[in-house]
Amino acid sequence: MGNQTHIMEFIFLGFSNHPNLQILFFLVFLVIYIVTLLGNTLILTLTRADPTLHTPMYFFLSNLSFLDICYTSATVPVMLVNFFRRRKTISYAGCMAQLFFLITCAGTECVLLAVMAYDRYVAICKPLSYPSIMSNRLCVQLAGFSWLCGLVNSLVHTLLTSAIVICKSNQLSHFFCDVPLLLKLSCSETSVNEAVLHLASALIGLSPCLFTMVSYGHIISTILKIRSAKGQFKAFSTCTSHLIVVIIFYSTSNFNYNRPSSGYSLDIDTLVSSLYCIVTPMLNPVIYSLRNKEVKGALKKMGRKYFAAVARPRGREGERQ
């Protein structure tokens, strides 16, 4: 790989237009990162510790939380360090590694959200067959399939990107490495890279999105057939959190990658990418915590156990006195 490019590092231009606000940016994104880690770790802990959350829905949710932790950890730590540097850089090897983990997480999340939509479809449209269809084995296979799609897609993109000759510049108008930006800096033929990029967008991005839309079409049709308003509300409430997460994920990713290449400033590009890569993973556990009675119930039980464990030694000390 060393004879394919003479560039040893890349310079990020994102957030560089406001040198006087670097400390503020650092504090804001540090708080977002901490909240993301705590929120998603809490979801992982709850789904593992509480038996009432040992269901397919929360098994997939725990995978989503782990994905969000990995996704933000691939970009935010480097960005936080760069806020204290005059030149916001990343090594060539670091850029390829970041590229690999970002594409893996993004691709896996696309397929996983479609899998979660299928889970909600079976739960609402085929409730009597739900336990037999969504078996533990199938859930593990579907989650494994999601991760496999993300890993294979990422491996192909990373290998193809590492093979191109980058010589036009080492400046990236972003705060993380991304395939389209690196292709713009290439002096070699990139038609194969672009073709694979479009193919992956259709297979990993568009296809799961269409599958999710079809699933919710059936879900909404089934809910509308329920006669009582209470029954309709109860059925729809089981998939509201997932639907909100899907809308936020696809709307931000679509605006991030499919908006016109011209007419937007560096600040707007950076803001949109921040919403997609950093803010969305923070919102996912918040949405599920606020919308799901099971998660709130598990959180209350964990809180009661914690306070009971803290108060117990004090009670024993009082008895000794």
C-alpha cells in the first residue's frame, strides 16, 4: 500500500472555520459522546439483566446499541483530540481503519433496521405464530446476517479505496474519512470504485429501506383493521420507537449523501454530517427509553435494586449501633 500513495496523512477541514470556538465544540461533542456511551451501555445492561427484555425485539435493540457505540467511537475520539491541534490530521492507516469501521457500522445498521421491521411485522401481522417464527436461532441468524453484510461491504470498499492513487491533495472537507471524498482526491481510474459504491448503495441502503417501507405498509394495514381505538393504539405503540429511529436514520443519511454537491458551505456540510454520525446514535437509546414501557419498567427495577443495595449496609450499621 505504501507504493500506491505518497500521502502519509490527511487534514480535516471540518470545524476549522471557527478557531475561537474549538473549546466550545470540544465540550459539546464530549457531552454528546458521553451521553451516547452511557445511554447505549444502559440499554445493553438492561436487555441483558432483565428477563422481561429477553425477547427478539430487545435482542436486536442491544445489537443496535452496540453498533451506535462503535459508530461514534470511530469518529468522535479523533475529532475531540483534533480540537486541540492547529492541524486536524489523521494518518493514512488511521483513515483506512476509520473508513472500515464506519462503513461496517453504517451497513450493518441499515440491514439491522430492516430486520427489526420484520420482527415488528411478524409481531403485529402474525401474532399467534410470532414465538415459533422469531425463534432464538432465527434471531441470531438475522443479527449475524446484518453484521456479515456490513463487514463484507466495508471490506470491499476499504480494499478498493486503499488501492487508488491519491495525489491531488490531502485535505478532506469533513471531520472523518469517507469514500466519496477520497475518490475526489484520486489521480487514478475510479470507475470501478464508483460502480461498487452505487451497487452497495442499492443493496445495503435502498433495499433495506424499501423492505422496511413494505413491512410498515402491512403493519399499518393490519392495525387499521383492528376495530377498537385502544387496540389500534396498543398495536402501533409497539413499533413507534423503531419507526422514529428509522425515519431519523434514513432522513439524515439521505440528506447527508444525496444532497447536491454544490451550494452548501463547509459549515452546513459539517453540521449535517454531525447530525447523521454523532447525534443520531445518541438519540436512539433516548427514544427507546421514553417510548417503551418495558424499558422504563426495567430501568425502575434496576434503580430500586441499586438503592436497596446501597441502603442495606447502612441499615446493618444502624442495627450494630
